[in-house]
Amino acid sequence: MNFFDRENFTNLTVPTATASSKSSNCYHLLDPEFDEASQRWTSNLVTAVINAVLSPFAVVANFLITFVIYRKVGLQTPSNLLLGSLAVSDILVGLLVQPGYVAYRLVENRNGFVPCAIRMLFSIGFYNCYGVSFMTLCTISCERLIALLYHLRYRSIVNRQRVLKTVLFIWVVNILLKLLQWAHNHTFRGIHLSLWLASLFIAVATQCRIFYIIRHHQRQIQQLHSMTSTRQMQIKLAINVASIIAIYCAFNLPVLVITTSDQIVQRHIESYNVYSWAETTAFMTSTVNPLVCFWRVKTIRNAIIEFLPRLRRKKKKLRELPFDNHVVLVRFRHITPS
């Protein structure tokens, strides 16, 4: 059967009982009603192609951000470390979640059902990565608010060690909550989703408070025409973080509302096409976020611009390096015991 032939898929002769039996028993995952798979053939194909195209870019772009933060000690500020954790989550989205989504939709188009292994891979990656993303956004917002409210005590309140411990805590909590879904699926999934909502609510509330502070200081500048360079830097960082959070909220709000409605409120959405497009929109943040970081965060942008020419020069030197068989043989004999 031609994989991309819609007519063949529509006329697919897979008995309903067979598809249901193959899909109904997948540990704690809910049955996605594969009997209606033919109704979402087009949206499955289009969203799978979009994710297949965006996934490599998400991995490469977020890897660059993570790498420059890791390599340059001067970039390892609390804000950048949290952005690095967000980038790691986006890397995993590009490595696991988006390929899992592509496999999920294309296999569903071809067979009319999806094996449990693919469903588990997608579910584990989705819940862990997006739980980390929402909690990290909440933490970044709180860190920026502390910087503006307590700018004289900021370094004593927020430091590198505390941020790293917070990042580790965020990852452990999300992995643990996903594992606990095996024990009692509905309860811990509801806790996990409630944590997403709480994190998003705190992030938005904190950003509103930050916006008020920035407006207040802008009025002070107009009156006094003075502000310390440190204060200006903290306000600029707050605006940069606000841009990242605004984009995350805009892209992730649809999937968050749909998932919460389905899993917590128990209001089922009839068309699974809505899920496909909401998830694809959410996955786009993994591609958009590094572009926003590159555009808004000057230190990260300069570090990447500085790193890329060095990488090209190293590759050029490796290609031009002569290969001497004699030298390799001598070294081999030297390290081999007699």
C-alpha cells in the first residue's frame, strides 16, 4: 500500500475490533479512538511534515545556546542558567517529542493504529519536557522579580548554586510525576497538569508585577533623568525574559487548555484534528525560543557569533591535516605492550 495514498488509507480494511484490541491495552495511557483515524488523515500528514522539518532546527539552535552557556563562565548568570535549562528541554522536544509525534501520526495514517512503544515514547517526552518548560518559565519570572524588587540584595538571594539546585529539582519533580502515573494514572496526571497551570499562572502574575515595576521606573527616569547601570541591565533582562514568556504562553496555551479540558475537566473534544494542530503549535516554541534568545539576549548572541567562525576554522584545519601512516604505526607500537 502506498503510504501517502489517501484513498488507500480511507478504504483500509482493518477491522474495528482488531484496531481497538491493539490500541486499548497500553499501560496507563488512554485510548485515542483509532477507529476514527481516517477522519484525521490530512491533518496527521501535514502536522507530521511540519514537525519533521522543524525538529532538526530546534535541536541545533538550542544546542548552540546550551553549549555557549556551558563553555563561557561569564554567561553562567542565574538568568542564563535557567534559559539553558529551557534550551535543554527544547532539545529533548526536538530529539524525542517531535520525532515521536511524527512516528505516531504517520504510523496511524498507515496502519490505523499506533503501537504502544511509540505512544509511550511520545507521552513520556511530552509530559516531562513541557512540565520542565512551564516550571522553568515560572522560576525565571520569579528570579527577574527578585532582581527588580531586591536589586541590592539580589546576589545574596540568587546565586549559581541555588539556581542549579532549583533546575535539578524541576527535572526530578517532573520525571517523578510522570513515573507515578503508572501507579494511579488519573490522579497524578491531574497533579502534573495542575502544576503546569499553577506555574503558568504564577509566571503571568509575576510578569504583570514586573510590568508595573518597569513602568514605575520609567516614570522615575523621566523625572530624575538618572538610573544606575545595574538597574538598567536588570530591567532590560526582565524585558527579554518577558518576551520569551509571552511567546511560550501564546504557543502553548492551546495545548494546555485542550489537555486540561480533556484530562481534568473530562470534557472530550470530538475532533482529534484540534489536538494535532494544538500540539504542533506548542512544539514550534522549541524552534522559536532560540531565535528569540538570539534576538533579545545580546550576550548569548555575541557568544554564538563568536563561536561559529571558530567551529568552521577547526573543521577546515581537520580537513587539511595530513595523515601520516608511519606516525600512526609508530604510536601504535609504542603503546602496545611487548
